[in-house]
Amino acid sequence: MKPQTADNLLRLAMELDLVAETAAEEALREAGGGSADIAAFGQALVRRELLTGFQLERLLRGETTGYFYGRAKVLYQIGAGAFARVYRAIHRDTGGMLAVKVLRSRFSADATKQAAFQREGEMGRTLRHPHIVAVEDVGQEGGATYITLEFVEGQTLRQLVKIRGALDLPRALDLIRQLLTGLDYAHRRGVTHRDMKASNVVVSATGVAKLADFGLAGVDEPGDRSRGQSHSRNLRTVDYAALEKLSGVHDDDVRSDIYFLGTVAYLALCGQPALEESRDRGVRSDPRRFTVVQPLASRAPELPRDVVDFVGRMMHLDPQQRFQTAAEALRVLEPIMTKHAAGGGDGQAAGGPARPGAPAATRGSLMLVESGEQAQQKLRDFFTKLGYRVLLTENPQRALARFSSTPLPANCLVISTLTLGDCALEAFNQLTADPFLAPVPAVLLVNSKQQAIADQARTDALRKVAVMPIGGTDMLKLVQSVSTLPG
């Protein structure tokens, strides 16, 4: 049942162990006591960081599950796919950041999908390597199956390339090296990935690449090879099955992973996918899809010959002509990397000129202040598509504290009033009143119904107001007008 009063909301939050009684009662007094408006009380809880916007929205809908999975306390949703949703969470005991992957409810009654999901988690728990996303826990909570994972602050390679285009040569080669290292570790333990693709490669903000989602991983069980082969064939992706049908491989061996890691390298080096992308199973299961791959050399003619040949060998249709192991590929890659290190050889140096036709490089970073779950996701997607790296916080005062030091945590501060209202306005106006915050460029987001807030905003050359909805081109111009971010 939806809480109707501030007192109802307080009791529900405490019953669910989301807030401590003393802290919650202080927030209630701040909002006006027992007669306080429920919305004002909710915002007081968010402002004091006792709840996140995600948690508050669920509480206001009367939802009583989905806040905890094992020892993980969910903060907000960070991703979603057809199979599962992914949340950012905090460990209740250590305070460390986690990611929680939760199987969608519609698959809870599907024993096959549930088993595959749990298998992903159990397989991942056996792997501990710097270039593999670690799995911490697998379990069920309130009828939902979940996997708790290491949290990586960054983005998938697919997202990175979509924003930046092809990576510079030294960086791309180093990323391939990192992934081969992780893959070699897994293969040496009898584990194959079986779903290798750019969206399953996570690149941290510091440039560390990690393999994620060993969802279809298989293990060759000693003494039962025939069972392992039969079992593993049922767990490969449509793409793997099509390749293996074409190349005559009847066991999901390491060379299939090497081929698809080659497609990841192809994307990183030229900014375009090697294989036609489609959600249509008919297209993905057609073996002819692998015979019409455009040569990497024609997609990126400036790439050195040895780099092109290296990727070509990874992607050779004849499995006998591919690298037979990840370790072998690493041995060949190392001298290539040395030859084309940044600033040397005939490779493209880091920071060199963009390739013709490649998307613009990242425009810089923004810190977005917004507490509502849906608004967070919508705004994050909007700015990411414009080419910005987006940092997210729900608390306006915490954002100001971070911008009070140098170097600044981001190139521009974007404060949204869409769910924070006057709290956002107050923080925005502090920028012109506080001498330590005077150099901070910022944009205040309001909607068309918040004219009163817009009228109270203190604007100047570094601080401006944007009325939503606003087009991408207009937003780019506005952000560039208050900051030194590139266009």
C-alpha cells in the first residue's frame, strides 16, 4: 500500500531497514514534523543521503522488495537488458561499492534461464583476475535470482567507441593485451566465455579493461569430456553456433573466444563492427554473415600492416589458422605493441589526429546532480549521446563540496531541478555567492513549469539556465558558452 503521509513513509522506511530511526526522525522534524508534506519529507531524506531517489520513488509506490540482495543494499539502477537489470549497490558491512545483476521477473519461472543465470554467477566466482569482473555472491532474495559483482566505474567498450570512435593505436593494442591476459587466465582454468562482444568488455575510468558476463561459460569436466561437449553446445550463443557450424568446430573451444575477441579488437581499431549487428536470430545464425566481413585494412587504411595481420589471424575462418591459444596471441602482440608504442614507430600516436569519418572525441566530463531514477537515466543518456562523460550524484551540497577543491572533478556542473526543486536552485545560487565556487561553470536544468525557479536563478557568464526539453545542438552551445569544453 502506498504511504499517504510523512509518518507512513517514515514507518515504511524503518520497517524495511532503509533508514535508522534517529536520523529519519531528524529529517522529519526538518520537513515540519508529523504534519509535514510527504514529498517534502521525502526530499529531506534524499538531501540528508538517508535515501536515494531510486529508493524514495519505490517507497512512494508502496513497493516493499528489491532494496536488498544478500548483503548488498541497492542505491539505483545503472543498466538493463532483455535478461536482467543491473543496479549500483553498497555492501552493508564494508560500505564498498558493488553491482547487482537481477534476473528479470518474467524469467523466474523459466528453469533453463534461471539455471543459466546462476551458472554465470557460480562460474564467475571461480575466476579472480585483474582483467575479469569479479563475482562476489550468487543467491535468491524475495523470489528474485541475483549476482553480486565488483563495481567498475566506467563504461563498456561499445559505449566508449560509440562516443569516441576508434581508439588511438597504442591504447587499442593495450586494451587487446589486457583482454587476452584475462582470457588466457580463464582458458587455463578450463573456462571459455562464449559471449565475447564489446558490450561485455568494461573499461574503467583509469583505462583498465575487464571481461564481464561469463554468462554462457563452460568448463571441461575432467574425466567426462563427452558430457562437457554436449552440455557446452547447449549454452553457446547464436553467434558462436553459426561460426562453429561454418568452421566445422564441434566443441566450444578457446579458438571461438579468440575469433570474437578479434571482432572486439576490430571495433576498437576502426570504430565500426566487423559483423552485421542485428537482434534478429535469423541474421545472427546465418553462417554467411562471417564470410562478408569487410577487411580491416579497407576500413582503416592507416593502420600498420602487422596490426591488421594480427587481427586478421584472430578472425581467420579456419580455426587451424587462428591463434590456438590466448597465450600464443599475447606472445605475438607484445613486439607489435613495443613497435607502435605512443610516439614511436609508424603507428598512430595517442592524441594524434582523428581518423577521417570517425566520431568526435569525448567532449569532456560533466557532473550531473539529479535524484530521480528516471530523470537520472534520461539525462545521463542525453549527455552521453552528446559526447560527454557523465558523473552522477544525488546530493547538490556534496557536488558543491567536490567542486570546492582543485583540480575540479569535472569540466562543468549540471544541476537538475526536475526532482530536487528548490534544493537544486539553492545550490546553483551558491556558486555566485561563494568565492571558492566562483570559477565553477554550471547549468541549471528546469522544465517549462518551473518558471518561478528559473526567475530566481542567479546567472552570469559562467552560470546559465536551460529549459527542458532542449535540443542537443542548443545544449551543446549552452554548455560550451559557460565552460572551456571543446565543441
